[in-house]
Amino acid sequence: MLWIYSQKQAPFWWIEVVALEPQSTLYYGPFRTSTEAANYQANVTKDMKAEPQKITVTIRTCQPEILAITSIEAPNREPPFLPER
């Protein structure tokens, strides 16, 4: 089933991956439920294990404006989010 993500809708669930070296934040999603995100999380961590690095993976509701943030683009910058409704 195909559905379209709209920032006007309520926040969806996203997988947030934060890597220390190189410093970056990646978002995978959107997912309609936390269960759907948790099921997909295994694919994300499997891909990350191919490149040894320290990462943290969090499932959260948010509306990221940018899906990939690197230290080159924005050093010491918190990920931007749209206001919660």
C-alpha cells in the first residue's frame, strides 16, 4: 500500500540514528505505528553494522525537516523539528 507523507498531518513515528564518527543524524520513516518502525529497525541496524561505528537508534514521534544531518553541513546543531500539534 502506498501512502503520502504530509507535514500537515499528525507526527508519525521515525527511526532516528545518531552516529558519533562521522557525526551525523539520519531519519528513516515515516511509519504509522511504533511497531511498524520497530520491525524496520532491524534492517537499519543491520546496514549500520557493516560499517563499525558507535551509533544510537531511537524510535520517536517527530516531524523532521531534514532527513540527513552531518557534521560537515551543521556542526553542533540540534536536529530541526516542526512544532508539535
